[in-house]
Amino acid sequence: MSRVYNFSAGPAVMPEEVLREAADEMLDYQGTGMSVMEMSHRSKAFEKIINEAEQDLRDLMQIPDNYKVLFMQGGAHLQFAAIPMNLMKNKVADYIITGQWAKKAFKEAQIYGKANAIASSEDETFSYIPDCSDLPVSPDADYVYICENNTIYGTKFHTLPNTKGKTLVSDISSCFLSEPVDVSKYGLVYGGVQKNVGPAGMAIVIIREDLITEDVLPYTPTYMKYKIHADANSLYNTPNCYCIYMCGKVFKWLKKQGGLEVMKARNEEKAKVLYDFLDSSKLFKGTVRKEDRSIMNVPFVTGDKDLDAKFIKEATEAGFVNLKGHRTVGGMRASIYNAMPIEGVRALVEFMKKFEEEN
Ligand code: PMP
């Protein structure tokens, strides 16, 4: 068996230890005589899996007691709709457009109410985070929405926007559990899990209890009401049991590593290896304003499309895979989530140095 260094933006590399454990338990989960895939979501064994997963996530993120944790299907995309459907009481929301995912969420919200784009960095291909210290927040806005880490463009909000008292809603799909967060600063924080947490197809929504009400837009499908999931402890319907089980394993792995402070230090160290090289290279350069750089997704270019393609091809042959930038921006992107070891980043930099010498 040979594992590659997988720099995919998502679905992405998982901790090897977690995969091995899941493999060991595939045919017989802890003496139940069956796989978690074959197990009723109402069984005692699964109840323990989901309860522990929630508690471990609460411990890791220090989620306050007045927040609910919801395991929902449909990835992040379903939340683009669920958020306005559940939170738009005045039918007004403000969006900060820092990339394609924020824009998609904004466009979806426009279907349900008056969504305003109050800031954007589209003028420079989303290569920076706009100044959000004094934005024209709408007086009747139900919430202000951000995408905190922009997977495609490699930017991150290092300071949260001044929402002028309005509820902050944040998509943390690509920085989930990469560093500590103060959940109390948000009304709702959510992420698709397929980057730092588990397999694709699910979102975890962390929502303050007072935002969970019956008062949702009239045509909101039952499945998309937060109250339905909160009241049923995420077991309203048959959930993505196997995904929850895998997320739970990753939470336990994170706790074993020492928690989110440790992950932050590790992730910063990893990102520094790559950014330091990009800043000194004569061939490769980063595409993002320095102060807004993400420590999870690192886009870079040579400035020559053919050379980019040559690099991606040779890197793939050498076992550094999924380095192609998103189709909307081109170039390269290394996603270096929690499960990417520093050895992988160091090896990539060595490979880039060699490529630079030869080209
Ligand atoms: N938000 C962000 C920040 C993302 O990176 C992605 C996926 N790459 C999405 C939303 C969409 O996620 P999903 O495909 O799970 O709907």
C-alpha cells in the first residue's frame, strides 16, 4: 500500500490512524457483529456514537450550553438555503462577498428575501478580505453573513466583522477545528465536514438556542427547520450515520493530539513552511494579500500557465496530488488541513525547490 500526499481542498486527507481504526471496525463494530453502516440509527450503539461525537465537539470548541449542535445532511449548500429560511424574520440579511461560496450563499438568500452585499473583494479576484470595521449594516438585517475561510482563494477573516450588534452567521467549512474559536461571538456557525472533519455529505450547525424558533419562512421544508433537528437531537430522520461515526473518530483524534490550541500551532507551523518558501521563491508566488492569508488553503502560481501545468503533472507523478487550483482561478492550491502532516508540506517545498532549479 502506498499513500500519497493529498492536498485536495475537499473531500480531503483524513488522519491515517482514524482510517485504520475504521477499517478494523468495518465488519464488527465493538462486538455488535455488524458495521456502523448496517446499524439502526435508533440502536444503543449508535446513540452512544452520536452522543459522544456531540460531546467531544462541544469539548473541543468549548461550545456554550445555550448552543445546539445539529448534524444535518446536504453539506454546506443546503445551509445556504436553510439559513435564510430559518433566520430571515424581517426578510433582510447582509452578506460579505469574499469568494464563490459567500456569493453562492448570497444568491440563494436572494430567493427568500432582501439580501444585500455590503462588502466585496471581487474587484481583485477575492485575493483579500475587505475592511469590515464600519460597514453599512442594514438597520433591519436579521443577520450578517460571512464565509470565514475562503477555500478557493486562500483568504481568512483574522478579525471578525463589526456587525453593529446584528447576529453573525459564519461558514467555517474549510477552517473547522483548525484553531480555537469563540462560539459566543456567532449566532450560527456551520460547516460542511469534508475538509477537516470527515467524509462528505453532511454539515454541522452550531446555533444559539434563541435563534431556533417555529417562526420560519412559510414554505420551509420540514427537513430544513432547525427546530425539527434540535428537538430530535439530530435524529429526526435517518442521519448520515457512518459520516457521524467518522466525524466522532476525528474529534477523538483531535482531543488526543491536545485540542485546538495544539492544532493551531501545528497548522501555523505548516503554513509558515510553505509561505516562507513562496516569499523567497523566484518562480512561485502566493496570490493572497499577506495579512489575509489562510493557514488551510494556500494558492500559488508561477505566472505561466504552461509551467503551472508542467508542475502539477510532475508533482502528481512524484506523489503530491490534487494541487491543481480551482477551475475559476487556475494555478495551484495546496490544502493543508489538520490531517496533513508537516512532513508532507516539507516534502512539497523540497519538490518545489527542485522544480524551480530545473525550470
Ligand atoms: N463553503 C465552503 C467554504 C466550501 O469550501 C465549500 C466546498 N468546497 C462549500 C461551502 C460547499 O460545500 P458542499 O459541497 O458540502 O455543499
